[in-house]
Amino acid sequence: MLIFGNRKVQQVRGSFFVPLPPEWIKSNEMKKSDPVRIELFEDGNLKICLVSQSDSGSKWTEHLDKDYIRRSVDHGK
């Protein structure tokens, strides 16, 4: 596992984002508007995944427990 250091959460017009490491973007030959998938784990951690060419055209959906997300946000996880 590579650790790219800490990142600060930024906010623009009500949306929150975290900049991705340029090294990761370059090594995966990504460009602006390329999709990524964000996975939420029960412990509150997030995982950012590449979306393959074959997956990018399909709709990626997953049922998330809205009560779990609300609890996580309310408790600062």
C-alpha cells in the first residue's frame, strides 16, 4: 500500500471534495471527467476505485443503508 499523505477536505458551493494525488492520476493515465467509484465501508472509511472502460458505460449502483449513512454522519465517523 502506498500512502500519499493527508489531504484536506475542501468545499466549493456546498459540495465537498478531496484532491486526488497527481501521481495516482498520472500512473493510471486518467484525465478530467474520468469516472471513479467510491465505496463506503461499515467503519466509515472510503475507498476510491478506478472504473474500467467496460464499467464506465454501464450504470453502477449499489444499495446503501441510508440509516447507516445518517448515523455515520451524525457521529462524525
